[in-house]
Amino acid sequence: MRHIFLISGLLFFAAASARADVLVGIAHVDGLTGLNLEYMGEYTSYYGIVGSHTGTTGQENDDVRWQAGFRKRLDRGLAASKGFYAGLVAGDLGGRKQFERLGAGGELGHQWVTPYTRTTISAGLAALEEVEEYGLDAEPHVFLGISWSLRK
């Protein structure tokens, strides 16, 4: 339930943008596959992903996982046009089915935008939290992501 409040707060914070589109789609980031909700303003977009871990046999029956972040075009272009972007991301970035491993970091990517769709491909580096039960220390982690969303 706390995840819904986080994503709702993120979208509410983004409401200050004068011109915006709401996008709904699907995303896959380092083992997390789920619903991608995005608020795309004129220059910046804010997103939240709610889903579960994907294993070798498809969607696994485990806890709901989440990620949230924002992206800004690198060339000062509009968010609703094709180009490279950079952003910050936080959430379950550990890519493990057995447990949630939170982290925060940055991402670089490219987006292709049409009047009705938006496709993104990104790579990032995050700092993951320590998980004592499994003997895991805090460590850096590289992640890859892809999303496809419908506009309007």
C-alpha cells in the first residue's frame, strides 16, 4: 500500500507542468516486469512501475515490487520527442526473486516517441542496500530497462 502512495505523490508532484501527457504501458527493468505509469511534462517525465519478478517460467507469484523515477532530455529537447535522456531512479533494483532489494541511482537511455506511443531503452548504475539475512553488503549494481507506453 505504501508503494501506491509513493507513486501517487510522485504524479501529484509532477502536476505543476503546464503541458503534459499521461502514459500507460509495460516496462521490464532488471527482472521486474509490470505496469508503467508515466506523467510526461514538457521537458521532464516522472514514472512509476508496479509489478513482480519475472523468472525463467514467466511471472512469479511473489510480492509486489516497485520502481519510481524521473527523466530529462540531455539535449534540452522536449520530452515528447525522440532523443537521449538522463534520469534518477529508486526502488527494487536488485533483480532478485527471493527478496526485495532497494536501491537508488541514475540512468541513461534513448526514447522513440510517436503521436500514440513511447518506447525507451536505458541502462543505469544503482547503489543497493545491505541485506543481512542473505549476507549481502551494500554494493553497486548495473541494470538494464525497456518500456513501451501508449500516449493519450
